[in-house]
Amino acid sequence: MQHVTLDRRPHRPARGLAFLGDLTLTPARVHEFCGPARQTLAMMVAGANEGPVFWIAPGWGTSRLHGPGMVPFADPARFIFVQVDRAEDVLWALQETLRAGVVPLVVGEMDKPPALTPIRRLHLAAETGTQLSGRAPTALLLTPDGGAQGVESRWHMAPDHWPDPDRWALSRQRARSDPPRHWSVRPQGNGFALTPPRSERP
């Protein structure tokens, strides 16, 4: 039997999970995406990286990803969708997927932010998955308004479709090693580019 030793020091792989320009997410940690375009931001992260994606969502929700709408962001064939019956099952599925370390990215949709203790469990599960598999599974927790305690970072994205139809306002609200900041996101070539927010444009 293989024994895994854990401590309370956060596991921090050196290489960040890149997703928009120079922006990165610390692997093997839990990050919170909130705002009306939180699903779009998660798709951008998935599209900027490789490998399968587990997407866990409540079975009673009315918002579903649409395959053709996913294509500009990431290949829908990479996604495995999991529906659960209870809110606590989202956290359980996230935790077990991270602990297994079998996929690099796992997304969990929740109606409201979880408490601090479940977030800590998710961090520990990601550390376990990293040690067992040699990969660094990263979790994206999608909540409507944000506010989850203990997350590695919190990002907010909302539509900003005037005057261009494909533009979003992105904010880094919280990060352990980076200050709050705002950007505008727009398509560029086969990907997306960051520009100064509307308030800073000449």
C-alpha cells in the first residue's frame, strides 16, 4: 500500500496554469470564478490548456453549456459532464476528482459559496492527487456572486458587449500573490487578448 504524507503547508507547483496572456492560476489549488460570465471564463481556461475536463453541476439547474457555443472556446469532446442531486454532492465530486488526480481541470458549479472547511478539504485533495498521479489537478469553483473563503484566487467576469459583441470585463478580485486588477477581454486570432478596461481607455 502506498502511503501519502500531507501537511498543512500549501503545495505550490512552480509553473502556473496559463489562460489569458500572462495570467496564470496556481495549480493544485481551488480558484473561484463569479459573475454572469463565469462559465465563459472557465471555458477560456479550459481552451488555453490541454486534457480532459470534468464539469460538475447541480441536476436542478437551468443553465446548461451548449455544444456549438463551446466550440469557439474549447473542444466539447474534452468535457465530461456530471450532474448531482444535492449541493453537497458537488463538493464531494470535486473532492474525489481532485484526489484521484486523473484530470488536470475540474469545474464545479454551486448556487452559493461553500464554507471554509470544505475549501480546505479541496486543497488537500488536490495535493493528494498531485502526489499520487504526478499531475497537478486544479479546481474552478463557479458561484454567482463570489465570496468563498480560503480560495487561492477569485475572479469576476461580466459581459461588456458594447460597442463590440464579443467583449467581457474581467476583474481579479483576490489572489494570494497578486493585487486586484481589471481588464477587458476580446477575441484575437484563435484566442483572446487582454486590453485596459473601458474606464482606462483614452
